[in-house]
Amino acid sequence: MIKFALWPLAVMTVLNRVFIKAVNGFITDDYKPVYNASLAFLNGRPVYTANFDSVDPHYLYPPGGTLLIAPLALIDPEKSRWCFILLNAAAILLAWYLLLRLFKYTLKSVAAPALLLAMFMSETVINTLVFTNVNGCILLAELLFLHLLLARRDLWAGAILGLSITVKPTLAPLVLVAAARGQWKVFITAIGVPVALTAIAWPLLNDPGQFFSRTLPYILETRDYFNSAIAGNAAYYGLPDALTWGIRLTMAALVAISLWILYRYYRDDELFFVTTSSGVLLTAEFLLTGLGQMYYSMMLFPFLMSVVLRNSVLRNWPAWLAIFGFMSYDKWLSDRWQSFGRNLEYLRITFGWGLLLLVVFCVLGDRYLAARREGRLPFGIDPAWMKNAPDSRDGAEEAAVAADQAEFPGSPSSPNGTAPAEEKRISVEQ
């Protein structure tokens, strides 16, 4: 019954986001500078000419990324933008399917429409499509990378990661997950692909050196607008440098401890380790580096989906309060309480990422301390009840339904649709 309700809601939401909201667009247009740069590349004109004194979106892709996205300018701007919207929508849908399969769900499960609806209700998917940027393709690259990494197809995993890094380095921290698992061949193609594409693009560009001398320094700066990283909000609110660095270093220490616990006690639990450690690394990247934007949170979908695992660190309400902060499309700007609403809107993403990292640290730290008190550290830090508990991928729900039907032949799946409790009551009365 839940599936009957969710599928129409999910499908209609997808259609609205892709064909109405995205096509309508918004004042923020990430696609225009990309199209103009592609057109300049195809016509042999300088590409890296953005005016960094403005707050409009700038073209920031490196030479190799310019080579990959250049075909976008082969048709007129409007149709090209529509094609790019469809490309990203298709990438997100394929990533949705791969995410289901990563956790052993099928399209027949209730998780399929629930996950699809949740994804297309989130700020990160909506604004990726409306602003028309490449994040959908980056998400697909992440899911492909995780699948290939778990299958130990290292060179292919590295190649996918390398392609995404060539366009946008968002997923670069994931090489540390491969390193922790001893899959060193990933580095060969993860580094080799961007280097090779840059070498190919270099002689074809009019001004390739300008990316390193002009654009890259701008990328490395901490800007005080459209930036939800700690450093970005600190610059906006004028916090002292010492306080800003104190917050960043404290959070970095918590991240390091969390990653150590994950590596020490969970690296053999492959799916949990890969999804949780990648989520921690990417959240730390968004929060602690010089630039973090809300729609980067799309890359956390595999981590959020790990809630279905028996030992997930997300099975608590503070985690989902944090997730609401950086995933919700709600706006908190208030006409009545303008200053409070503005601060809440600007800070909720930063606080959300920070709270999520704090939750991970507290959950893992609590498990570690409890195991040390009880002398269980040599055997892992999950308590016995957690090790034996079913998770949502074990078919426990189906087994429970089958048991119900065996005990109560008139259960909801039977033709007469009588519920087990109702069947019992009728039998007693008879």
C-alpha cells in the first residue's frame, strides 16, 4: 500500500523538477559560463577570462574538464541547456538505481519510490537541476566508483574517479578510502586520467596557463558569499582568524578520530566502512576547506542510505536534524524576524554538516569506550545484540510477513484481506 502511494508522488515530483523547475531556471545560472567557455574553446578564443570581482557564477573547470564539456556548445544555448538538464537528470536517476543495488534493494521494494521521492525533494537535486550544473554527473561517478571499489576492479574505479576529478575535484578525498582498503591501483588511473586529459587539452586551448596563474588562485581563496564552509561563514560574520582556525582544527581532530575508529574496527565490514568513511571525508571537505556549497551535499546520499545497516551511525534523531539542515529545500528567511531568519538560513548548512560529523564522532566514540570497559576491543566494538540484529537487507521483513501468513491464513496478502488480529477476534467469537 505504501508503494502504491509513493510511486505516483515520486514520479510526478521528478517530472516537475526536470521539466518545470529546471527548464524555468533561476537568477543563478551555473550553465551560462560553462556554455560560453565551451564556445570560446571550440572557436579558439581565450577561455579563462572571468571577472572575479562580481558574484556571478564563474567558469572554473580545468583544461581537461574544458575538453570534456566542449561538445555542449555544438548547438544553440537553449537546446544545449535542456540537453544538459536531461543529462544530469538521467545521471541522478541512474545513480538512484545504483544506490538501491548497492544496498541490495530492487525496484519492487518500498525503498525505491521512497528514495526517489526523497532525492528529488532535496535542495541539492532541485538546485543542481535549476542552476544547471554538473553535480548529477559527479554523483553518478561516485556511485560507479563505490560499486567498482567494492568489486575490487581498481583500475576502472580509478578511471571513473579520475574523470570526475578532471571536471570537478569534489570526489578527490575518496582516494583515501581506496588507500585504507589497500587498493593502490586506484591511484594509477585516478591520477593518470586527469593528467592525460590535461596533456591533450593543453595545446588545444588558447590560454591554458591562465587556469593555473589566474583561476586556480581564485578557487583557493575563501570567499564570503555563497559559501557555507566554516571559513566562508566566518569571513561573512567577521570572526577572528584564531577562533576560525580553532573551530576548524577541533572539527578536523574529531574527523581524524572517527576515521581512525572506522579504519581500526570496521574496514572488514566493507559496505558500512566504504559508505560511512566516504561520507565523513566528503562532509569534512565541505565544512573544513575554503569552499562548501549546499548542493554539494548530493554526494552524501550513499552515506545517508547507510541508515538501513544494522550498525549505522545515523540511527538517532540528532543525525537527521543535521541532515534536515543541509538537505531541506525550505527557506528560513523571515519577514517578521529578518535578522534571526537570515542568520538561520545562512548558518543551517554549516551547523548541519558540523552536527553530522559530531554525531558520527559521538556514536563511534561511545561504542569504542563501551567495548573497552567491557573488554571487547579485540572482538570489535559493536555490542552483541547489534551483531546479531537483522538489518533491512536481510529479508527480515519478508520473513516476518511469511510467518504471519503461516500463522494467520487470512493475512492482508490473502484474497479476503482479513488482518491477523481481526482473524483471531473472529475465531474467538465463533
